[in-house]
Amino acid sequence: MAREASASAQADMKEFDAVVVGAGFAGMYMLHRLRGLGLTARVFEAGDGVGGTWYWNRYPGARCDVESLEYQYGFSDEIQRGWTWTERYAAQPEILRYQNYVADRLDLRRDIQFETRVTAATYDERAGLWTVETDRGDRVTARFCVMATGCLSAARVPDFPGLGDYEGEWYHTGDWPHAGVDFTGKRVGVVGTGSSGIQSIPLIAEQASHLTVFQRTANFTLPAGNRPLAREEIEKSKETLLDDRAHARTTPGGIICFEYNETLAADMTPEERYRELDKRWHQGGFAFLGAFGDLMASPEANDVAADYARAEMRKVIRNPAVVDILLPDDHPVGVKRLCLDTHYLETFNEPHVDIVDVRAAPIERITPKGIVSGGKEYEVDCIVFATGFDAMTGALNSIDITGRNGTKLREKWAAGPRTYLGLGSAGFPNLFFITGPGSPSVLSNMIVSIEQHVDWISDCIRKLTAGNIRSIEARPDAEDQWVEHVNELASATLYPQANSWYMGANIPGKPRVFMPYTGGVGVYGEKLAEVAAADYEGFTLGS
Ligand code: FAD
Ligand code: NAP
């Protein structure tokens, strides 16, 4: 009864201490921490449930690529002990169930307004308040505004001419129908062979009468080695999760199921290098990228790993006509996200599965009956676009964010995102980004990075509130130095050598800037702690 009364009071309320946009892992935890500070908060979420990525990406085969025992919240012993994962890499329905379990345990939904998209956020400097507007006509104010909008939440279908006239059904992996899709007996075309394509293609092939995969870039992919979890490893994880998480926060990737070998490739014999690669390839997961200390920085070291990977991939492909198409040859291994698969390459051994190389002959248009590439029409009953996202900046730039003096975030970021620490941007007081550009974010176990940011932001808000400090804002000089530092670090790696979404290269016209911070979660966490301890050095505090 008391809860209902309080829920209805919140529904009418137009002023909050904080507004949070998004109810994925980030927004859910942010809400929990804001409540813990005794603040009022409203979360707006475009979907009709919690979960974010795992609410939207319901395509067949969707599962995590960071192991389930690490891809979970680590802030509550009670919560983690109350949940039992079943597989090494949990599938989407299980992850979404977990998020709903957390929402239940923390009673989160009463402060989340679902099916509501935030369209604008405007800072009123005199009042020191953000006004947040939605597509449902809401207009609320808040002192703090936290963007938990997700790095991979703006699904993108390329602008193919003719799609509007296509007579079949089409889907994007990142906006999959809740009821599922039955491809039985259908001719299906899948466009895209990133992680989403690579996870879904084997399962779509099981149902389709014929499958045509349209591939622009061949990707490095290795067997995930998914399996049911054993009772003992689950129990052990429950005992150690909080300590493990503290350890994970000190590592480069926020992951502890493997260690990085610090020895440089040149200091190992060819046999030692092979043994290290072979062990890690068969371990499954991202361990492979930690085989040598310089795998992501030295072209020679990377070549050794890439050659090994291609040789392993080649072993699986029995159809000689497709080997050269499926083996990646135009980028170093790891600089586009390494894909983990379950029988992906094997799928192309099936007689009803074809691959079309659209690198040489790009998709020209969609016709009422299918897809045209290289002047040839491929007739299909359904098209699946596994074509990815306007990553890292897409969701933020689709909100009309106006800071001090009428500065528009999307104009400020026209040549690429500019942040201090990935947490805030000069000219936008009291606006926080969770896992924003300029932070480790998508190069890490994202739940570790989300918790790192939410904890920092909560602590900051607590100190501002306690000290009667009205605002916090990144200083332009600190931001410039940080952007330069992030660029310098990235250019010392091989990452900028690929046309990846990390670089914005998948979106025509998007500036080519390497967006995440490559220095690692541990080093980055030390920097965050130093900044907070030095009274938020690099930020201006307004009274
Ligand atoms: P999201 O989960 O993306 O949630 C953001 C939410 O904000 C969405 O629900 C969206 O609807 C909402 N939103 C955005 N804009 C607005 C607006 N204007 N108004 C209202 N609501 C809005 N990371 C890993 O570390 N390991 C993995 O194994 C892994 N697997 C992945 C698999 C897939 C298929 C994808 C797409 C990503 C994966 N990621 C993985 C990255 C994943 O996005 C993060 O791990 C994590 O789920 C992000 O949580 P989040 O809350 O920051 O963002
Ligand atoms: P993605 O990695 O960006 O892949 C998109 C694919 O579509 C690429 O193969 C791309 O080719 C292709 N494509 C895009 N536009 C095209 C066009 N006009 N013509 C032809 N092909 C086109 O997107 P994603 O697979 O959805 O994955 C995005 C990220 O989400 C991943 O990197 C990962 O971080 C996360 N994710 C994780 C998992 C997991 O395993 N847990 C699963 C899915 C997603 P190019 O490469 O040439 O651009």
C-alpha cells in the first residue's frame, strides 16, 4: 500500500534530484545508487522493460562473450548469491531474466518510466537545473542528468535504396521481435558478419531452406567453447565473486578468467609462441589476445597470431570455394572485436548456405524480391540486417542536448566526441555519461566498467550534495589533454588500422576517431581515484 502511494506520488512529480536515461545494466545500477543517497530519481527507458542490450537483441544465438560468471553485477553479495548461471556464456533470455531478477530484488521499476524516449535535455544555468523532455510530452527538471544510454543501443540499417519496396520481412538483430521469428522453409539473406551475424547465422541456417550471407569484411572468429557450468565452479564463484571483482578492476579488461602474458613475441621461440596461442585458442574467449605482451601493438607479433588464427579457421572450412572469402586478410587480429562462435564456419559446409563477398561488389539496392550485389539479384523471403550500431555516440547524439550558453553536444562533437575521462564534457555541467567515449567501456567487461563509473558518479554526487556545491563541469584544458592522451594511446596500438565501429568507420560520414580508452580498466581506475582525491582535479566546481 505504502509502495503504491509512493509510486503514484513519483508519477506526478516533475522535479527530481536526478534523471537517468536508459534502464540497461548501467541505468539500473545508477538508480539503485541514487536511491541509496536518499535522492529522488526518474529513469526514462525507450523499451517496455529493463535490460537494454539484452532487452533489444533477441536474435537467435545472442549470448554474452564475457563469461557469465564475470558478466554480472559485483556490487552485492546477496544478489550474486541469489542467482545461478547455467552456461559458460549465458544466452540472451537468461541474461534478461537475471536483469529482471535484479529489478525485482531492488524494486527498481517503480522509478522507471518505460516506453518513453528522451528527446531533449537542456541546461538552465541560472537555476542550475536540467530540463528533460520526452516523446510522451514529459517535461521534468533535475539537478543531475545521467546518460546510461548504452554504447551499442542505436541499431543501424544501412541506407540501401529500395528497402521501402521490399515485399518480404526484414529485421535488425538489435531490434528483434519479442515473439521470435520462424525461418522454417524460408530463403533468408543475412547482411553482416560481425559478432551478431556470426552468432545468429548457424541457427538461422538450421531453419532456413536456403541462406545467403552477404559479407563485406571477413572477421576473426574462434570457437567460444560454450558448455554447461559445473556445480562446483558455480559454488566457488559465489564464494569468491566480490574478491574476484576487486581483482578484475585492476586488470586491463576487467576480466580475470585469463592472464595477459607480458613477454614480447620477439622474446619467445617460435615453439613457445605456438604453444601459447594454441593453449589460448582452445581455452576459448579473449584469452587468445593476451598471448604476447605486444600482440595489440606490434605488427610482427600480431601477424604471428593472425596466421595461427587463419590456420585454425581454415581447418574447419571444407568447402574450398569459400575458404578465401571467409579468412580475414585486411586487418590485424583483435582490432575489430574478436568474435566467439558456435559452429559458425562449419555452417558454410552446408549445401544450402552461400556466401556473397560484397567487399568487391557492394550491395547496390534492395528490390521487392531481394538484394542486388555485383549486378546480380539474390531473391530472399526475409532479410536479417546484422549491420551493427551507431556506436558510442549514436544514442547520445540522437538526444538534443544543450548545455551552457546554448552549446549543443552534437555540434561540439561534430568532429568526434570530446570528453574528460569519458564521464563529462566541458560546457555541460552535472551531465554524466556512463561508459562514455574516452573511457575503457567497450574494450572491457562492460559491467565492471559500468560499476566503476556508477560508483564514481554516485560518490561525486554525494560529495557535491554534502558540500552544497551546485555543479561540476569538465574544464576545457583538462578535456583537451584527455582527448589527446586517449588518441596518443590508441595510436600506439594497432586498433586504428581497421575500419571498425570503434573508429566510427561503419557509419558513412561519421568522423574517424578511435573512441574508447585503450589504457585498460586498472590504470583508468587509478586515474579516476586520483582525480576524486584531488578535489575533482580537471573539473570546475560551481558554488
Ligand atoms: P544498454 O544495455 O545499451 O542500455 C541502454 C538503454 O538506454 C537501452 O535500453 C535504450 O533503450 C535506452 N535508451 C537509449 N537512448 C534512450 C533515450 N533517448 N530515451 C530513453 N531510453 C534510451 N559487453 C560485454 O562486456 N560482454 C558481453 O558479452 C557483451 N555482449 C553483447 C552482446 C550484444 C548483442 C551487444 C549488442 C552488446 C554486448 N555487449 C557486451 C555490450 C553491452 O552493450 C554492455 O555489456 C551492456 O549491456 C551495456 O549496458 P548499458 O546499460 O550501458 O547500455
Ligand atoms: P558489427 O560488429 O558492426 O558488424 C556489422 C556487420 O555488418 C559487419 O560485418 C559490417 O561489415 C556489416 N555491414 C555494415 N554495413 C554494411 C553494408 N552497407 N554492406 C555490407 N555489410 C555491412 O555489429 P554487431 O555484429 O552487431 O556487433 C557490434 C558489437 O556488439 C560487437 O562488436 C560486440 O562488441 C557487441 N556484440 C557482442 C556479441 C557477443 O558475442 N556477446 C554479440 C553481438 C554483438 P564491415 O565489418 O565491413 O563494416
